[in-house]
Amino acid sequence: MSEEERKFLEIVDLKKGFGSGETRQEVLRGMNFSVAKGEFCVLLGPSGSGKSTLLNIIGGIDSADSGYISINGDKLKDMSEKKLTQYRRKHLGYVFQMYNLIANLNVKENIEVGAYLSDNALDIDELLHTLGLYEHRYKLPNQLSGGQQQRVSIGRAIVKNPDILLCDEPTGALDYNTSKEILKLIEDVNKKYGNTIIMVTHNEAIKNMADHVIKLRDGAVRHNDINTNKVSAEELEW
């Protein structure tokens, strides 16, 4: 892997706080790390460690007070609002803890919403097969289980064929067995499509399936480790 690929996503001295005066709270305190192209990276830490704030800045939803994030050498802070919108639409996919599906659209239509945002969309029927949703493609969200709804949410994010898939506690609302199914699906998506995956979680076990583990505490990077003993999602236990 070239040095350029290794620094596909760079976070450099990133700082972010909220509030002012005595009530100001520093949430990110000078974070530094890089993520390689195609890597499965887990951001691990307790509530209040800065995980979601960091994910929102990577996603161009929020901006840092200082420092910067670059993707393929392009700094987000230098982008105009129009270019930032294009970056979010063309290069990012989001998977949230809550599925945020459109209630009156069926499974296939919910995924097509993501496809409309891309110039390079994946084949929807093939993706439905990969997601295990093909026979459910005409069902509405309220006719699906929680795990199936999260599969649709992943499909909507991945159909754009994004460079980066941002996953914010994607198994947080699911039971143990369904969580493992979703993690296996995200693992399969990473292998099949080669997207860089950045997953926020507080579940320690999930780090064992990642290529790269960043442990956060109090807004700072405490450990930055490459995982040389990766296990499959099916082998995880917690």
C-alpha cells in the first residue's frame, strides 16, 4: 500500500468545543490519525469521548474550530458550501443507529433514494441480493424486522458506491444475534465493494473485526492500533 493510500483520510490536530466562557466544553482536544483506503476502522470509546462529534466533522455536517480533515488531499475546511454538499452526496454514505427510512416507500424505493444521489450507483437488484432483501423488496418498512430495516438503511448508504461509509452505532438498537448479522453484512460490503468504513461504537468486542482501532477518551486519541489478529464478525462474542 502506498503512502498516499495509507493517508486517504487524514485528521490533523482537530479541535472542537461547544458553548462559551465558563460553560464551554472542549469535545475534541487535538486529534491526529489517518485511515487507509479500503480500511475498516473502528472509533471506540464511552459516551462523551467525542466519537459522534468527530464523525459529524468527517461527514461535513459540522465544522472544527481548528485543525483539519482531508480526503485524498482535499481539505474539507477549504471547500465551498456547494463543494461540501457534493462531497457529502458523492463520497459519503451514512448508517445511523435509527434507520430513518421513508415510511411510505418500499424497500427497493428507499434504496433508490440513495442511488439518485450518485453518478456511479451500484446495481440495485444485485445489491438487494447481497443484503438478503430481494424477496422483501416490495415491503414497506413497518412490515420488516429491526434487522431488516437496518439492512435497508445500509443499502441506501452503500448504493451510492461511496468512498467512505460512516456508521454511527449501527447495532445500538438491535439484539445480539441481529447485531452480529448486521456486522457480518458490513464486513461483506467492505470486502465486496472496498469502501473505507468508519464505525463509531462503545462495544469493545467489535474492535476485534476491524483493521484499525482508534480508542478515544475525553476528546483525545488514547490508542491507535492496527489489528494484526482480525476475526470475522461471526466469531465475535460479548
